[in-house]
Amino acid sequence: MVRKIIHIDQERCNGCGACASACHEGAIALVEGKARLIRDDYCDGMGDCLPECPTGAITFEEREAAAYDAQAVAENRAGKTHPASCPGTVSREIRRAAPASGLPQPPMASALSNWPVQIKLAPVQAPYFEGARLLVAADCTAYAYAGMHREFMQGRVTLVGCPKLDGVDYSEKLTEIIRRNDIQSVTVLRMEVPCCGGLELAAKKALQASGKFIPWQVVTISIDGNILD
């Protein structure tokens, strides 16, 4: 039958997961970092997901689709099928209580202030981006450099990724984050290996495409855990 059903533009989707959380029928799931309509018969065509999408990636279309199946939806919601959304991708700001008067800050306290941290999963707009100093870090830097939290993550919003493993160009996502928020500075933390150049290039392209003049720097970590520049 031909009916109204949602359409998700994969190019505009940033993988934030807001639509999946808003869909009461479980019709949307995150697949490889992107929202997808997993079953036509779960979608009732009401569009609760539309206003939740920060990038406008979801629209209505009329096409041949299976009829809405309320029974299948009920079984899904009862846990007889796989859940549609991943609660771990919901964006949140992390606030930590200050130590009690007279007590020192624990030496190994985490400096992470936002979630999610993966560039592919991060929303393009979030409260914690406003006025933020942005750290764009290669995955391996956290393992190679012992002072990662204390020297780089403290006081910054952290986004991480590996252009070689993800096989994507992060520049489009980073452009939107910089363009839509009041980012104060950008620090790129990369490894000395050549493939990490993709992360540095993506950040540079994003800064140029955003049309904003923002202070930025690149810091390179050696494989043996030292700062090279």
C-alpha cells in the first residue's frame, strides 16, 4: 500500500539518536552511527521523531510501504524483539561535585565533561558546546599520553575519532559543530603516525568552512608517549 512514512536523509543525519528515543514504536535504530528506519510496519506515520531531529534529516514521504502493525509494535515494546535505540548515545553534560572543604581533588579524577565523545555519535548542537574550548583527539592519544585528562581534557569538551578505522571525513560534522555553537578555541591532538593527518585535515577544513576565525592548535604525540610539538 502507498502511505505516508518517514524518510531519513543519511547525509544530514549526525547519529545523535534523538529520533530513536522519541519514536515510541521502535521504528528507528542507530546502525553504524546513523539513524535508520528498521521496519516500515513499526512506523505509524505520526512523526513524533521529526521535531527531535537537530539537523532536519527526517521528513515525510509517500511510498509503497507495509501497513502499520500495532501488534508487532506491542511485541517489540514488550521486549520480544531487539530495542530500536541505544540509550548510550544520548548526549549529556557531566558535572562533578567539588571536593569537600580542605580535601584535595582525587589525583586520578576524570576530566571528561560531555557524552558521547565519538565524533560520529556527537550531536551538532548541545548546551555544553556553548562557549566551549573544543578538543578533537585521535583515539590513540588517550592511551599513549599519560597526562591526557589533566593537560588536555580539563576545561575542554572532548571529541575523539580515528579517520582510518571509521573511514569517514569528519570535516562536515565538525563544521556544523563549529558553525552552530559558540566555540572559543580548537585543539587537535593527534599521533605522529601519518594516518592521523586525516584528523588534523578535517579540523582545518571545518574551521575554514565554518566561516569563523577561531584560535586553534595542533599537538602531536609520539608513539612512546611524548609531546613532539
